[in-house]
Amino acid sequence: MLVAAMCAGLPCAGQDAGRRTELQESLESRYHLTVLGGGAMGIHGENSIRKAGGTVVVMRDGLFGALDRKRITSNAVQDSKVTVVSGDKDVELGRGEKFYVTAVYVGSDIVTLGLLSTRNLSGKSKAAQAWCTVNFFLPQEALAQGDIGKIDAVLDQWILPEGAPTAPAPARAVASPPASAAPSTKAANLTAGMTREEVVAALGPPVQEAAFGEQRWLTYPGMTVVLQQGKLTSVDRNAQALAAVSVSSDPAGADVFLDGSFVSSTPASLRLQGGTFKVVVKMSGYTDWERDVKILPGAEVRFDAKLSK
């Protein structure tokens, strides 16, 4: 519904259309769409959340949102540049702000996401949830080929599912560094307060990356760079490998909390540093599933939460 006007006139026949449908279904599954409005007896208003899905985090500055859904902001992203093509510019969406994904559309050269902020944002005259669409213009061949990896790599630079690592570089064979590998000599160029982009410019892409709450960890051979609220705060030498943690539930679509903070919806794939965590899986109408767990560095851990009423 957010992108109906954009769909007109786009070619959607044959094999390419089939692949775009598959891409759209894949993206909808990845973002765990939030359902708005509707419901029996008109209980839910058209702007209300009927079922909350997963959340995404804004990774770059430059996107805008509107506090009135009827004047929704349409952002266009092309070649790493963003422009507002229509709607209000009530609020700028700062890095780290969290959003629900309400709609996904895949066209011949575009992927569009509909977004709704998870909290009220302050505008010039009022505070309310912010609405927007983000239109990513992509090479037609990537969409025609159904290359979800290339598409995720572009979208993740701007809108990243909460708890997921950033988009990886194209697959290539990389030898694992020995445990005793020394940190890069470029680490001497790191200073407190640097942004993620400045760290990557100094050290190159990290081997692993993870985010939890307001913290982010960039792992390099022999060290991990720690950022708090988007700024470098410390560098841990001889850092331990991140653990791969997956959380599923029956029924699926439940909310996952770590130490009281919402991180994703099931099924969830997380990358965490080793440590002790309180894992809680919640769904309306079901009893919370809770576990206090100790996760070892570099481990692969899976939790299957069976929810009961």
C-alpha cells in the first residue's frame, strides 16, 4: 500500500518477475514484517500495530520521516546518496534509531521498504511515531538474477536488522589467522570518539561485526574495537571470537530479549561476545520462556523455545 503508486508501469512478466517475487518473499521473511491496522470488529485503527514484527536499525544519516502517515516521506537511495522525493521532512532519522518494517516491494530496478519508528520522535510541533519509505535503486541485473546477497549488502548499509552482522564482503577464501596473530599496526591510528566508518577506513573491513543495544564490536585479528553509541570507546587486545547464537520458537514470531533489551524476533541469528546472558522469549498470550545462559567465545549455540499458554 505504501508503494502502489510506484508499481505502475514496471515490467513484471516472465522469469524476472518470478525472481523478484522470490526476492520479495525472502526480504519479507528476513525483516519479519509488522502488520498494521485491520482486525475483527474494527478494533485496530489503520495506523495502529496489529502485530509487531522484527526491528531494523538506521546505519547512516540522511533519511527523513513524517509524523503524519498521510504525508509519508519517500526517500530515494542511489549510489550511496539519498534524496527526499516527496512527503514531509518532519524528523531526520539518526543513526541507531529503530524501526519496524511494514512493507516490502521489489521492482525491476528498485527495492522499497516501508518503515515505522518503534518510539515517538520529536518534530517541530509534536512528537509521534515517524513514517517513511526508503527506495533503493539497484542494478537491474542484480534483481533479474535474484542475487539476494548483493541486495542485502546494499540495504544493510542503511537499514540493518537488529542483532545481525553488517553486510559481508563478497565470498572469498580467507585463511583463519592464528590465535597469536598480532593486531594490525594501523591500530595505532585509532583514537577515542572515532565513528565506525572512520575505524573501517583505518583498519579495513572487520572479520566479524556484532551489535547489542547501544554497543557495537568490530573484530579484527588479535583485537576487537568497541563502540558505544556509535563512537569508539576502547580496543580489546587478543579479543575472543564472537559466538553464533540462534533462537527459534514454537510458535515463531516471538520477541527475543537479552538482559532486558529487545534484540530481534524469532527465528533470530545473533553474533555475541562470550559472557553470561538472560535470554527471554515473549509472545502475547503465552508464558515467557526464560534461561540464564553462559555463552563461550567462538561457540555455536541454539535455543528452541517451546511457548505454552
